Amino acid sequence: MNGLGEGHSEQAGRPPEARTQGVEEAEVGLAQQAWTLLFELLHTHMRNFPALAAEFDLSPVQAHVLRQLGEGALAMSTLATYLSCDASNVTGLVDRLEARKLVERRSSEQDRRVKMLVLTEAGAELRGRLMARMARPPPFMASMPEEDLVALGDIMRRALKTQ
Amino acid sequence: MNGLGEGHSEQAGRPPEARTQGVEEAEVGLAQQAWTLLFELLHTHMRNFPALAAEFDLSPVQAHVLRQLGEGALAMSTLATYLSCDASNVTGLVDRLEARKLVERRSSEQDRRVKMLVLTEAGAELRGRLMARMARPPPFMASMPEEDLVALGDIMRRALKTQ
DNA sequence: CGTCAAAGGTTGAGGGTGTCAATTGTTTAT
DNA sequence: ATAAACAATTGACACCCTCAACCTTTGACG
């Protein structure tokens, strides 16, 4: 509602590059504009992610961890980089998940320093339900015309590829 | 790079509804698909929001509060609903911002129970820089073809309208 | 072989974020 | 006038997060 009107006043500090011919100004504006809109929508809907996680008695971060623990085992340090947080943080995180028997630490044979994380039976089951729930599109997408959905999907696929 | 390959394995637990005629299956699939892609991209990018906020010596939540404190004054309870968190949480939040002289509490004249929040001079200045920084589109959008940007913008505007 | 630097994980201190239950002060309805 | 409802705060408690210090293991190099 308000992050929109002031979009213009903010772009005072325009990037100094972007000078090739004569199309660019619009270019920068377009990306910024689309991004602001996207951010607005997404932010509105990320707000209830905690509630979503709570449906499974998980904190948001715990849900995120389960999400990353797809199939194979993962070293704790790898998880730390995935979460882009300090390794010491992961210790407590995993402690709590292990206490709930959703995850197991098992030390690697090749390198006895590292501990690999694997989902338990219960953990995998919970993760399945969680992922299914997370895949449910939010209202603003459910009520989108079909052609917009197709277009959106295409754009996103392209973006992911060049990422 | 891995939330994609397993997209298929997850939809094993397909929603039991979705049985009416013969068109819906694709419908559900489209929204879910687009949503999953969007979520993937957004999540990747949201990961460094803490770092972005840290550029301004703010925590992510503090940045969010500043974002909401646009122009007018805001009651603390209103802010609580915007943040969708408990009112008691806002107290501490505002305490810390006020300690840094970014925000002021002033009690309302009409209703002496409520305290209105306003940005200080410094707060408004910081918010300006923050908003400009947040408007900078992430790499995956900066490298998008122009027509995709236009399409994306249009889709998002439509979505926001019907929201 | 012995030493040493680097890496994986843990611990402890300290602070921000979040909830719930109880409290205080104010408003509003009855 | 009294009671119910509301805004904000406080205290207890848990989680998330970082940093610095530490221990063990590994790998390299003399």
C-alpha cells in the first residue's frame, strides 16, 4: 500500500553505469519496478511462514532445515553454508531436532571430524507433509489467470537457468 | 539447485480434492509449479536480507519496522499487526530503536492508552537509504530480458490489484 | 617420523526475537 | 458507578544468531 507510491522518491541514487545507447534508463527502472512489486507481494506472504511451520510444531528455521535435508546425508558445515549462518548455530539447531528424533548425527567414516545429518523415519515423513504444504500456492497466485501462470512459470525457469 | 529435481517426488501426496472434471489438474499444477519456482528464487535471495540490513547496522526485523514506518505515525498495536507478532514483542523492538534515536514514542491526545511511533530525523534519513538499497533488484532480475521484466511487472500489478 | 596449520564441530557469553500470562492505566458500555 | 475491553508493559522462558575459544582430526612439509 505504501511501499509503492514512494518508489520514485527512492531512486535518487541511480547507478552510474548503465550507459550504452539510449534504452537503458527504462531498463533500470523496469527491473527495479518489477522487483519492488515482487518484493511487496512476497513479503506479504512470507509473513505467515512462521504460522505455516507452526502447523507442524516447527520453528521457521527448523522447517528450513528439514527442507534442505532432502535425500542424502549432509555435513553440518554444509548445512551451515546452505543456511548462510555460523557453524556454531547449527549445533543447537540440530540438537533440538535430534532431541525430537527427526534427525540423526552419524560421524563419517572417511573423515572422523565431520558429522553427517540424516532424516529419521519420522523426520522424512514430516518433511514430506511439510513440503506438500509449502507447495500450496498462496491466494494471490491461486486466483491468477492461467496465461499469467504460464508466463510466470516460463520467466522463472529462464531466470533460474541463467542464475 | 536441488529443490527442483525433487519437485516431482514430492507431489506423491497429491491433494485429494481437485476432482471435478478434467481441466483442474493442469490448473493446480500450474499454480503450484509457478509458486514453487518463485519460492525457490525468492528464498535464495531472502537469504542475504540479514546481510543487507546489517549494512545499516540493523537486524532484519528492525529494517522491517523502519520500512513500515513510512510517513504518518503508527500506533504500536498497529505495528504489531503489520508484523503479525505479539504486542509485547513490539515493546522491546521499539525500545532498541528508540535507544538509537531512530524512532520516538509519543502518546496520543485522543486516547491516552495508545502510543504513536514516529521516525526521528535520523530515522527518516536511514530509512531513505535503506529503501533505496532494498529497491536494488537482485542479480537474477538484473539479467532478465526486457520483455520478461515488462511481463513480470504487469502480472504483479494485476495480482496486487485483485489481492 | 614429528610438527604445525587448517578444518569440522562444540561450548560459553551475550544479545535480538518471539510467546504467554499477569499487570497497569484508560476508555466505553451498561 | 461498575464492569468489560483495550493498549502497552513486565517477567519468565525458549529459540535464533554471532563471536571467540577450544578440542580433535587431518594433511602437508621438513
